[in-house]
Amino acid sequence: MKKLLTLILALLMLFTFVACQGGEGGKETTPKPSDTTAAPGEETTAKETTTVKETTTAEVTTAPPVEIPVVPEGIMVFYEDFDSYVNTEGNDAVMALLGWQILNTSDGALNDNTGIFSIEDGALKYLNHNGGAITGKDSYVRILTDEYMAPCAQGDYTLQYDVKYIDAGNKDRYAVIILNFDGTNSYNSAHIRIAGSGNNQVRFFGSWYTYDVAGDYYAADTNDSDGTSSIIKKLTGADYDANVYALKDKWITIRYQANYNEGPTIYIRDNSQPGSDFVCVSKPDPAGSATFYWNEIDSYAVAFKLGATIDGYLDNVAIWTGLGDMPADTSTAIYEAAIAEYLAKVGNK
């Protein structure tokens, strides 16, 4: 009983103390700034302050971007003529020899590769139709990485290669080396179709835009009766015919001049005609729908694309700086030396 009374008294004292200390409604009151001066004879107690421990955050520093080196014009960036290899079959074996990479959906490509590659008599053979035995889809093989091509692509440069088509699923099929490839669905492409027409375009995040416009230098022209000429008309003098595979079994050389300020100009040479020279088949035009996208793809990789059901050969692939003729020296030693320090810093993925 005594313990109970003691407990009750203790609680009463506690409640009384809280009531004396509390403000309106039991809430703590904070005096206004004008109330902080004590009345005469009144003792003041400084308000307790809480000191927050000072913390220091480590400063995050971002490394400056690695400067892309400037390379001289007129030097070889890449050259492959396939002459140093014995005849080889099997995609893995061929890619291992070349140092190229077949891209599948697991690598970011739009499709899994359906092409079959081999080295035959000093050229790269590709089958993506094979008389209908292959249901070929667009397939991609990376030749050069972003890092390797970046110094070259900061200025004018030229791509050149030979192709020969031997069969196709329809008149619109082609094989092409594409530039500024982001690994998925953005790249520059001047594709020449087996029937003798073509396109000078950019694919930008899945949509196609064209660098040239209707006129004398329009790659997509298929009407040779209006005073303008199709690609096949310029090469052979024959009118375009959608029912004729005019480029079948014919070696042609495609030259893609990447003018940094103006855009891509395309030349073709028909090697089946002795003494033939390059003919311009496409020029960029400011009115072209692709003009805005030139230099807008922040990727520089080079790849070989099979445009669905197409069979044929690829040979003499060359890339050099500048817009002049191909250097007599096909060695890439000067370019590789110029970018060696850069690649050491950024890698060559």
C-alpha cells in the first residue's frame, strides 16, 4: 500500500512539473526575438543549442575527355584485299582470320546473323540466299571499332571497296559497307542494288533519310526517259529494268567520299568494261532529308551489311584520310602510329 501511494505521489509530481514547464496546449513556446531580454532582476538561461558535427564529402573529380588526335590527309586507315589467306570456310574461322566480328541480337544487332562467309580465291564470299536455301535477314559484321575510326572521322575521308553479286532474292537486294554504325539501327549507307539502282542515305534510330534529291545525281532514279539517268544507265548505257539483275556477275568498285562539311558523294566504276573510270551517281543536296543528320551519329564504327537475300563477293576494302585518290602505299602504319597513344587511353573495343 505504501509503495502504491508513493507511486501515485510521484506521478502527481511529474504531471505538475510538466504542466509548469509546458506552454499553451502543452506545447513548447519559443519567445519572440523582442522577448529575449530579461526583466530587471530576472535570471535568464541561454537556450540549449545543438551542434551538428561537420561532415566532409570527398570531392568527385571527372577526368577530362581524351583528346582525339588529328591525323594527316592522304594516309591509309584500313586495307584488306584477302590475298594473304588460304581458302577458308566457316564463319568462326573466317572472322578469326580477319579480326572481324559477326553481330547478333545479343550484341545489339537488329537480327541474328543468317549469312555464311568464306574466303575464296582472294575475296570474301557471302551467301545469304543460296538459291532460296537461306531465308536471309539483314546481317552485320563489324570491321572496325568506334575508337579506331574516331580520329579519321573527324575530317574528310574516303571508303572504297569492290563487290560482285551472284544471286539475290529480288531486285532490291544489296551488300554494303556502312559507316558511323552504332551497333543497332543508326548508320550511313550508300547501298547499290542488284538491278542497278541505289540509295545514298542515313538510317537514324530506325528511320531512313536521303542525302540526294531527284535530278542528275539521284541514286534512287529508275526512270531513264525523263532526261535523268539511273545508276545502271550511267554505268552501261542501258535503261533501268526492274526485271533484270543488271549488276549480276559484274565486279564494280564503290567509292564513298565522306566530306565532313557537305556530306557523302558516291562514285562507281564498272570493272567489267576495260578502261572504265569512276562515274558520280550521287551528290548530297542541302534540300535532302538527311542533311540535318550528317555528323549527328556519335558513332564511327565500320561494318559490312548483307541487305537480306543477297549472295556475292567483297574485295579490296580501303579507307583513307582525305578525298583524293587511294594512296599508293596501302600500309596503315602511319595512321596506327598517330593514334597509338589515343587507343592506349580509350581502348579499342
